[in-house]
Amino acid sequence: MRLTNTKIAAALLAATLLFLPAMAQTADTNKSISTGASDELFPPNAKPGECYARVFVPATYRTDTERVVVKPASERIEIIPATYGWVEERVMTKEASTRLELVPATYKWIEERVMTKEASTRLEKVPEAWETVTEQVLDQPAHTVWKKGKTPLQKVDGATGEIMCLVEIPATYRTVTKRVLKSPATTREIKIPAEYKTVRRRVLATPATTREITIPAEYETVRVRKVVKAPQTTKIAVPSESRTVTHTTKITDGYMAWKGVLCEVNADKVTIMKIQRALRAAGENPGEIDGVIGRDTMSALNAFQRKNHLAAGQITLETLAKLGVKL
């Protein structure tokens, strides 16, 4: 059944509507993408009978390959083991040693005078001493008294009255006997000498000691395995290892541009079936080969465009050329 122009246009419109959200999201996340001359309202240098669409041209990259060293040159040390041989030699089976032998102590008897009671002292009371003494004590001290005159000769003249004489009376004494302390009561220290006795006791004459007795070493002849040639080491150079690495460098940024696309003017069912077969041959899954641009066909087409860095969003003429489909 032949696909009419109206059906082709409807299919293209449906496909465009399906990818408009994805294109809008791509535009939002890539605001820095350069658009250049593609900002024009209409395709430049358009030819009659051809269809054009505004599609996203992905960024271009350059792949560089270089050889890098992953492991530098080094040295490997190889050990040559030692060689051994059997020889007879006299070896010590038991080391020389020593043992200590006890020499007991010796004792002897001695006599000595030992104190049984230490010297001491005792205090003895000495009573006070008294004596009787006699002494003259003043009974009445010397003094004077007035006395009347006894003879007229004592008168100076007849005109005077009695004559009074001041007479000195000598002091009088009396003998007193009394008992006085000659020496107060005291104590005196009486020494009591120490007491001794002669005893006989056993004392150490020579202390216990030890003496060292040497025990000689023991030997025997045995057959032993000895090193004939010591182990050796050699250095072996290990060459460096390198590998090829590939890194990608961006050449140009992605941008929106007018591109020639397949439309109702230049597409029919046979062409669309060719595109579906080419996509399948390229390893993509366009769904059923039915000449209808459905969801599976557009998904396979977009995947093919991404892998080959082609403008995405429509069936561009560049994509057809890459698939090997001729109109």
C-alpha cells in the first residue's frame, strides 16, 4: 500500500512533536552553545523541492593517540642460592660449666666474763642538821632622859629655878638561846657496781663458703653440611612498559542549524523502509520494517546520530548519506 503525502507529513509532524521536549531541554542545558548564522529565520540558499529543519549539530571532537609509559624501566634482583657440602668436624656437645660446692662453717668454744646485772645507783636521804646558838640581843637601845639636879652647885645663880640635867642612859642587852638550821635535808647518790659471771659459749670460727669446681666441655666428631659457596645476587634490567592511550579534545561546540531533511516532498514508504533496514544493519533497532516513521524508528535514528556525531532531531540528508540511503 503506497504512503500518501498527507500520511508522511502527519508522521513527520508526530516525530517532531515527540522530540521537541528533548530538544528544548538540550537547549536549556547548553545555553552557551554558539548558533552562528543558523539564527536566520529561513534556511539560507534553499533549493526548490527540498525540505529543511532546524536541528542540533553536536560538538566536534578530535581524538589524539599517544604512547605513555605505564611502568618505568627498573632492575630485578636474582638470587643465586648457596651451595653446600658435607665435612667432618669436632663440635662441642656440652659446654664447659662450673658447679658450686659448699664448705661448711667451723665453730669453737670460748670463755668470757659477761655482765649479769648492770651497774646502777640509788638515792639515799640525808636529813637536815640543826645547832643551838646563843647571842646578845638589844633589849633597850641607848637613850637620854632629863633628871633634876641634886646639889646647889648645879645652880648658876639664886635667881634660877630647878636645874634639869640631860642624862644618857646606855643600851641594855639580853642573852637569847635559839636552834637554827645548819644544813637543809638533801639526797646523795650511792653507786651499786655491776655484777659479772664467767660463761662458756660456742662461736663461729670460720663462716660457711663455696668453692667453684670447673666441669670441662664435651666434644664429639660429627658430619655437618657447610656452605661451600655463599649465595650471590645479580641485577637484571627490566625494560619499561608503555601503552597507547587515546584522549578526546573538543574542536567546536554544538549549535542549532538549518539542515536538509526528509519530508513529504522527498520521502515515500520505500525510502523509509530503506532507512529502517540501514538502521538495523548499523546495529540499531528500528522496530518493524513497515515504511512508517514510528517511535522505534526515531529512537534508533537518534541513537545512530549520537554515535556518529550527526545533527539530531530530524531525518537529515547527512544521516541518510551516513546510512548509505539514496533518494
